[in-house]
Amino acid sequence: MADPNKQRISTIICKNCGQTIPLFNLPPNRKISGKPKLSIEEHSLCNKPLEKLRPLIESMSAEDLMIQSSKVRHSRAPKLSDEQNYHYYVNWYAYNMVKLFRRLNHTTIYIKDFPKPRSYFKQGITQYDWIQYHYHDYMVSIVGLYEVALKLTNGVFRLGIDEKQVNKSTIEDNLWVKSTGVSESLRTLRQATSHVKAPRNLFIHGGDLLKLDELDRLDIISIASKLHLCEYPPDVIKNAFQVDIERLVNRMSSEISSMENHAINLFDKLLPIYNFHASIFGTIEESSRKMRG
């Protein structure tokens, strides 16, 4: 029986210079900066496509990977087969989902800590401005979850819909998608993210900033400080409203956890579809090898 605490080390080795480049070096439950890895990051829908691409990754030299010009680097990249393109597309959007959840969790860290309050205040930035800025990034990322999920579904099912045409109608309401239960998972994720869509749209398209109910008092004090109507030192303000800030962060953390669970459920539903198409590619490749042999 495999040791669950044993490190899983994955590397690529440059075929020209022999240099070993680590890709992963973490046990399943290893903590990063005191926090466990996102459970969605451990999902097979993230890891299986990457493993399928491993031979391609290992064929690339360290020198090619380190070329500064992206144009030159891309020109020297190997041409992908249809199978590799499939795994690459699924891997790309699966990990984009992971990165969005990382970003959401990072936002709560930024909001909890306002570094150098006196220095920022001299630049006209109050703690409320700082929190509001990061909260709006939080809203944009939440809306992005559903949009990325639609593109991931488009890729896993191999629907072939142009990305500019990817939306609820073309993906979530697609008959093939609805027949598998994936549509229901998409709907649940859409509903879980819908509470920020209106304020996010007002911000993106109209420049309107959302007022945070938990920090109403901090907003008033921040405005008064900017207008020099009161003389509260910025560091005193930071300490005085920490309880209110914690309340906001706790709400955000709860929302993130709920949305991650919905995303994992979507990955669970997509995985059998991915396995099916991957097996078809494998059968085709095996038949081709036999013919060539």
C-alpha cells in the first residue's frame, strides 16, 4: 500500500544539458504557507491532462523554455496533434479555474492586512479604498468562474463552439451537455456566482463602486479623514475596525468555499466525458501504430 505521506516528485529533464526541472514536489496533504492546497487542484481533471502532456513537456529543452521572446519561443514549440490539443485545452481551462480560486483566497488575505497605513494615506489611499479595490477584484474573479467553466465544458465535450460564442445558451443549454448532468452543475455554479454579477457589471461598465455593508462605519470615517473633518491616525483606524473587517472576510471565505464545492462537483461530472474522449484518442493512436508497424 502506498504511503500517503510520501513525496510525489515530478520533473522534466532537459535532453540537451541534462538539467532536472521540478514540476511538483508536494505530498497530498503538504501545506503551503500554512494553508492546505486547494482540493480542486488535486482533482483528476487537473492532473490527468497534464500527465498526458508529459512526453511533450519532456521533449522541450530548458533553453527553449527560457527564450525571452514569446514569439520565438512559440515558433520553436512542437506542433500539437489533435490528441495533444485536446489535453492541452482541457488542462488550460481546468487550471484557470484553480488560479481563480487561488486569486479569490489571496483577496481575503489582502483585505485583512492594510500595510503602511500612514504612507498610503499620504497618497490619498484610505483603508476603505484598499479594501474596496480588492473586493471589486473579488467580484470580477467570481463572475469569471462561470465563464471559464463554460469554456472548459466546451473543450471537454469537444463541442467546437467558437470561444466568442461560448455562453449559457450554447453550452449550458446544449442538448449533449444537458443529457449528462453537466448542465445542472453549470446552472448551480451560475446561481452561486450570480449575486455579484449586477454590482460587477455596474463597476465594469459604469464605474460604480459597491458599498460594503460590513464596513459602513469605516467608509464614513475614511471620508471624514480625507476631508480633514477628523484627526484619526490611519493606524488607529486600522485597529479600530478589525472586527468589522474580519466579519467581511469570513463572509467571503464562506462564499469561496461554497463555490469551490460547486466547481468540484462540475469537475466530477466532466471527468467521465474527458475519460471517454481521451480513450478514443488512445484507441486511434494504438491503431495507427499497428498500421505503421
